[in-house]
Amino acid sequence: MPAADPAVEVDGLVMRYGDKVAVDGLSLAVERASITAVLGPNGAGKTTTLETCEGYRQPQQGSVRVLGLDPVRDRRDLLPRIGVMLQDGGAWSGVRAMEMLRHVARLHAHPLDVDLLGERLGLGDCGSTPYRRLSGGQQQRLGLAMALVGRPEIVFVDEPTAGMDPKARRGTWELLEELRASGVTVVLTTHYMDEAERLADRIHIIDRGRLIATGTALELTRGSADRRPTATIRLIVSRPFPPGAPESLRRALGDLTEVTQLDEVSLLVTGPADASTLANISGWCQEHGVLPESLTLGQRTLEDVFLQLTGRELSA
């Protein structure tokens, strides 16, 4: 297979649970030797999509290819080449951390050095501690070690730094970046926007089972097609906005501006932001009897983009 072919190809994937459509005609690709973040609110379909890529679920419609193979039909050939880090579980309750890692290493033909990997991920101090007594961050580090010990070509990591302290979190970031540099493909889900911005070469945002945005962090946070920088203004008021406030403010500011209501007392304005924009917002507030509590100007972040696209918090 040509090296340029994607590591993961999802084409028209549909997955249902009874009458509920969890994944709705989803198509996306993951390039080799890259870090790709898949973001979405809970219930967006990202976990079902990744479980299908990992071979735990059979596509109901559409197709999935990982390293050119069908994750279900070619599972025997694919398993030695992938690593999977689950957010929860993956180890027996009473097993000791390094004991579990050594067990997993013995399942692979050419595992990494277990002691060196454990030391790199900070498992030395807790290596003899039963899994159930590990902290959340320690369990995550063990889960990552179990996913990497078999020298995978592609690794799927679910919330890799959840529960970690800042030092362990940064160390995990550096390890994932080293994996990419060595040619390993990393597919991650995360609730931390700064993690996605720091690590991901490409970001896929999924909502209600569909791909709603894709691009680099810079492409997603910049402005329109001409790629002019886009700013944001957060307007927080002292009492709930009147009905139709977002549409009314959008008309007042013009077609180049987007207005998203975050909650009953806050709006996010995205678009060219200059003195006239601020003056127009102030004039609109006066005209509609709205009392501003704060008006904050800043550059658009990945979180701003996510909220605008989904209307929901990432952890909602």
C-alpha cells in the first residue's frame, strides 16, 4: 500500500442504536504519522466511530479502513499493529500496575522495554499498587503504557490526560509528539481544548453523528475564506436577553458577523472587531434596553468555534 494512503478512512458510516442514529453518514480521514483530534459533545457519535475503527463494532452502513484493512474482517492482521487506550478500564481491579503492563507486553511479539516505558510514564512509584487504588491520572498513565507497549503503527487514545497533574500531562503531550515524529499515527479524543490545539495536526468536530468542521486549529479559529484574523466579543448582561436578541444584533452588525447565544445572559459575537463594532453593540444595547455587565474583546479560540458550531459545551 502506498505510504501516502490515509491511516484511517471512514466513508459514509452509519450506526444506530434502535431508533437512535448515533453516526449519520460520517466520512473523515486520518493521515499517517499525524496526531488527529476528534472532538464532540457527549452523545455526538465520536466514541461509536472510534470503536468501529478499533474493530469493536461492525459498520451498519458505509465502510471503515484502518491501515488499509477492515477492522472486523481483518482483525487478526490488524490487532498487532494498533494500540487502544480506553478512558476507563482495561485492567483488572486487583492487579498491580507493572504486573498488568508486563502481562500485556507478553502478548506482543516485539514489545517495548517494560521498565523503561513504566519509568517514562511515571509508573515507578505506583508500580506495585493495585489498579483499584491508583489515582485517576495513574490509571490513565497505565492505560497509555498498555496501548504503546506493543509498538503500534497507530494508537487510539481516549482522554489521555484526564485526571493527570500538570507535570504528567505535559510529559504525556511530549510522548505523543515523539510518537508522531517516529512515524506513529495518533487519534485522540479529549475534553481539553488546549490539548487539541497543542497536539493536533488536524481536528475533526462531530455533532449529532455528522462531521461539521475539519481543519487545523489555525484554520478553524481564523476568519472567512480569505483567512483574515477573526476576533470575538463576549457580551454579558445583567438580566436575560429579550427574545430574538441574537438575530436582532446580527442584523445590526452586518453579514460578516456571527452571533451565538451561549446562555440567557451571554452572547458571543464573531467577526471583524473594531471601534465601530463596539459602538454598534453599545447602540444596540441602548436601543433594546439591555444593560451590559461586561464586554470582552479577544481572538477567537477553538472553544469559541466549538460553541458556535454545536451550541453546547464539550463536556455537556
